[in-house]
Amino acid sequence: MDEDMDEVEDKGKSKDMDENQDMEEVKDENEDEDQDEAQALINGGEAGTFDYAFIDADKTNYLNYYELTLQLLRVGGILVADNALRGARVLGDEDAMDENTRTIHEMNKRASSDPRVHASLLNLGDGVLFCRRVK
């Protein structure tokens, strides 16, 4: 059992920030890496093989992450996106929304009408979009 756990732990990744690095620099690096890694997995034949994916990344790219993640999920797989309510701001006037909120609002709308998923928006914390891939 311990050997199995070691194998799982060895496959994990983390990104540490150097104390002299600028937060925006780290954010930009991570955004590009996240999308590049997802696309690399798809290009490497991993599409349709994932059981679960959790999105909690830069908000302006949530639509991109949503689409890439759906490609990675198998039918029956689960996608969970954090911050889906944005302090209830996704319910307000779209013209008054900041870019992050507008993007998350668009992702929620897309998921609600996407025939590939059954979607639920849960009022947990700052909101959780829960999607089960059906096609």
C-alpha cells in the first residue's frame, strides 16, 4: 500500500514562489503552464481519460479551462469549478461586471446550456459549478 501511495505522490506537481519573484510574474507563468499542460495532455492522447478535474485558476481563462477540461474528461467524469458565484456578483448587471466575474458568468451560462454536461451551480463558499460529462 505504501508503495502505491509513493507512486501517486511522485506524480504530483507544485509550484513554489521564489521570495524575490513578483506575484504577477508567477501568475502569468502559471496561467500559461496550466493551459499548455492541458493542451499537451490532449495532444498526447489523454483526451477522454480523466475521471475528475478541479478548476481554481486565473478567472479570465475559466472558459478556456472549461473547454480543455471537458476534452480531458471521460463520459461520466466530473468537472468542478471554484468561485462560480463570485460573491453573488455573477447575478448582477453584466455591464457592471469586472472581467473575472463576466468570464465566470459566461462559463456558468455555457455549462447550463452545454449538451455535453449536466450542470449544477452550488451555493457552497464562493460558489461551485459541478458538471457531469454525459456526451
